[in-house]
Amino acid sequence: MTSTQLRPPRMRRQAMAMRMVNVPMRRILRLPFRTPLSKNLMLLYLTGRRTGKAYRQPVSYVRYGDSLLTPRRREVEAQPGTGAPRTNPARRA
């Protein structure tokens, strides 16, 4: 079984909806001029740690002084003093 088959149907539907929304969002956010969406969204470029695969992910943000705040997943939290993410052991099953 693949990991997608192990997910509950609700999570599979949500993942499919997000994929359908993210494709046009990536194209809009890559435009060379500002759009109303780019006021609160940015395109985050990531590289997979193990595979080296490149990803582009639309992410919402809020300006807070000189910083940009973005939402984070609940099971990931920063390691004290380093800022490096680590998996929250309470969320592991």
C-alpha cells in the first residue's frame, strides 16, 4: 500500500483540492508584476533534503516588523536555541 492509500478519504480529498488550487497559484505568483494575491501570498522554493527534488509551494504570510510570519505544521516545532525544525514526539504514533 502507498502512503496515499493509508490516508482517510477526507484527507485524500483535501490533498487533491490543494493540488488543484496550488497549480494556478504558482503560475500567478510567478508573474513579474504584483497581483492582489501577492499581497498575502508568496512562492516558497524548497529542495528536498534526501532526494534533492525542487518544490515550489504557495504560502501565506504576514509582515511583523522586519520579519515575515508564515503558518507552520502543528507537529513541527523549532529546537530551542538553533531554530532548526524537529518533529514533536507527542504527535508521533
